[in-house]
Amino acid sequence: MSRDVKALLLLAGVVLATALPFVHRAYFVDDYYFVTMAKGILQNPWRPYDFKSDDAGIANVAWERGHQPRMVNPPLFHYGLAGLIAVVGDTPWKLRAASLLFSLGALFSMYFLGKRFVRDPLLPAILMAFCPAYWLTSYSLLIDSALVAFLIVSLLAFFIGHEKRSLGWIFLSGFLMGLTMLVKYFGVIVVVLAFVWQMLDTKRRAWRLGYAAFAVFLLVQSLWGAWNVVTYGQSHFLAALPRGMGSPSFVAWAQKSLVLSSFIGGAVFFVMVSPAMLWRLSKKWLIGLAGICGFLYLLFSSRAGGFDSLSSLLLSLFIGGTIAFLVVISRVIEPARSTNGLFLTLWVWIGIAELVVVMPWTAGRYLLCILPALCWVFALAIEELKWPKLWNFTLGMTALMGLSLAHADYVQANTIVSLAERLRGTAGQFQAISPKPEHHWYYLADTFDGSQPYMVPLGWENVLPHQKLNKGDLFLRAYYRKSSYWNVDDQLKNYRPVMSIDIRSRNPLRVMDVPASAGFYASCWGALPWTVTNHPLERFELYQVVSE
């Protein structure tokens, strides 16, 4: 058995071992929204944005002619999901299990592409699989798992095309780049990376046929835009662009840079060994880093920062780990000495710039666009430092954190299942105090919450903040996973408490907890990717409206 076959079998085993225990996770954070879109495509395949969802209103259309789109992503992933639903149904575990094909494609491609960058391409591929940002996304129904697969496969095809001087591979790479951007517009980074890699070598620059990949990419995007104009009257990319851009102010970029650093440190996690690398390089660098972390702790825990002591500590440590990693890149790899090192360093910085400038917020899954480069750069740093024993510690530490957070994510997602079971047993009591159909039973959520498949069959409807309720209606809300947008405390004076349900876990880690500043799936929920707390997984509070 060849070395490559053994490596691929091992990577396949890692994918199955890390994902299969969690495929029974309930719908969580955008999962059900994408399933809703896929079902809409099955009803009307030629108009992917005609589906309705509870998004900033009840039963809003995703995109109507002459209006700004509510759904800002292209539909390639959702077409694939629609085809899968047509074949196997919409059972969540089946959809999650099928999504592992993207994880296999990403890791296999990373192994073969990594041969161009590092001595042992297997270790960085395993490291990526263990990272919390990747692990928790690999079995989700979010588009980012497909995005990273298409991105790496596109680059691999582009590299092979240049190495073989094969126009067929070049055409294929351009087509795959076009598909990458049709998974998510953020995927345009693949074109930038391919062009940068081409420009770094004189022979690659001189081979004119290599530029055909970018022409094919533009053709794919032009066809997509033309279809948009025919079906919806304008380009979806241009119509969605304002919603996909963050604030252009320096203050906003500075804040996002701090949050992004926090997410890299906590959700990538292996960068947290970088201070040890600094110690090996120079104790002065480590002392300086300790001073930065101390200053950040004082800043975050001050009145201006507004974070509690634990959150401030984690923020300063995660940001410090990211800073240490970036210093290691510049000091150990010295990108100017090596084309590979320079390309990977540019990949990291281009991705960081896109995440800061373009994206309105940060999420763990967004880091997948730079995660391959981070893993390869880390491997190069270990090679330069001649510290191979660091691999065992790093892989073990990252795997342990990935497993712990995957469990925390699983139990937190499944709180909606526990709630549904509890409500099913008390339906008669609710009917006695708020009989239907005279009254309505509402749950504070939208389609992104993922609660509808569990709550609607029990008679509960979605309701949005500040939506008017009638006297006698029941109102149910989750407490720990709701950002300030969902704040309805000013209305509770008109509501009578009926019951409260706390769902707890022995695992103290939380990936979504607004009071504890954890927001793995969106930094608008919290500046930390995860935190440690004694809070319940979730507290569900039930009220009855006593006055309008």
C-alpha cells in the first residue's frame, strides 16, 4: 500500500471519528434556514430565492425584484442540498452524514496540495481536522464546509495545470474557482490566491495559457449574473454587496481585528503554542507579549471594556496567542527567503484583510478560508525550529479542545429537543390556560434559530421582537442565546411568568452564551469563540400576556 493511500485512509478515519458521533445534532444556527432554501428550490428550481422564511419578519421572501436580497449567498450549496433531500429526505443526520463528503474532499486535497509546501503534508491536514473551527463545521449544514473544499480543490487543479502545462487542468481550475464563488461570494479569495501564486514565479507568469483559468472563472460568473438579470432583474452579487460589507471606519476595523484575533486564538487553537516558540526564539519577545496581554486584560476588564474577569482573561490570552503566531511567521519563516513561505504568509494576510474589511462580523467557520495556510505555516515553523516533538503536543491539545467544544456544541444545539419533549408533556396544561385557536402560542425565534421543526408540530409559532401579542397568548423565549436584538425585557411587565426550564450540562464550555460573551457562530453574540461558565446550557422562560 502506497504512502498516499495510507494517508488518505487515515484522513478518512479522522473525518469519520470526529464527525459521526455528532451527526444526530439538532438543527442549529442557520442549518434549518439552508434546508428551507433547499426545499424552496425543489418547488421552483429556476428561482432559488423565491422561498419564504422568518427573516426580519414573518414569511418574508428571500429576494424580490427591485428589493435588496435577504439571502445574500449564492445557491450552489443549496442546489446540492436540494438534490440530497430529494433522494434521502430531510432527516438531519442523513444530511449531516452526506456533508462529510466535503470534509473528505477538503482534507484529501489539502494533503496533495500540502506536498508543495511542507515535508510531511499529512500532519497539517490532521491538524486542520482537529481545529474547533473546522471540526464543528465539518458536520454542519453550513456552506463553509463546501467553501473550503472547493477552494483547496481549485488551487490544487491550478497548481497541477501549471506544473503539467495542461490547458485541461487550467480550464478545470477556472471552472472550480467559479463554483467556489457560487458557494459563497467570500470565495473570490481563491482567484486572488491563484493570481498571487502565479505572479511569484517567472515561468508561471510567462505561460500565457495559464491566465485562461481567470477567463473561465469570469465566464461562470457572467452566466450566473445573466441568469439573475433574467429571473430577478439584476445581479444578485451586486444587489447583495451592501449587506455583505462591514463598516469602512477605522474604529470598526480595529474592533473587528481584535475580535478576529480572539477567534483565531480560540477557534483555531493550535496557535496558542506560539508563545513557546517565542520563548525558543527570544525571551524578550515573550516578555513583550506578556506585557501586551496584561494591558489587554486591564483594558477589557475596565469600565471601558465592560467584560468580566474571566472573559477578559480569555480575550487577552486568545489575542496574545494570535499575535505570537504572527510574530513567529515573520521571525522564523522569513517569507522573503522562500516562495512557498511568502505565498502562505500572503494567504494568511490576504484572508485576514478580507475578514476585517469585508465581513460585517466574525464567526468560527469564516476562518476556514485561512485555516489551510495557518496549518502549513505552523508546519514550516516547526521545520525551521527543528522541534518535531512539538507536533505530538499540538495535535493532542487541539484534538482535546476540538472534542470538548464539539460536545458543548452538540448538547447546546439539542436543548431545543429537550424543550420540545418537556412541552409535549404539558400541552394539556397550556391548553387550559390559553386555549387554541382563540389564543396563540409563540416562541421568540426566526428561521435561523432552527427551532421550527421541533416547535411548530407542537403548535408554537415564531414571533419576532416587538411584534404585538394579544391578551391570553403564551410567549416563550430562550435566554442565553439571544443577542440585544432579541431583547424584550421592556415588554415583560405585561406578561405573567408561567414556568422556567433550565437545561444543564456537566461540560462548562459554551459556544453560544451572550451573557458570557461567547459567540462561536457570530461575534455579534460575543467577542469570544467559546467560554467557560456555570450558566445552564439554556433557560427557557414561558409567559402569558395579561395586558396589551
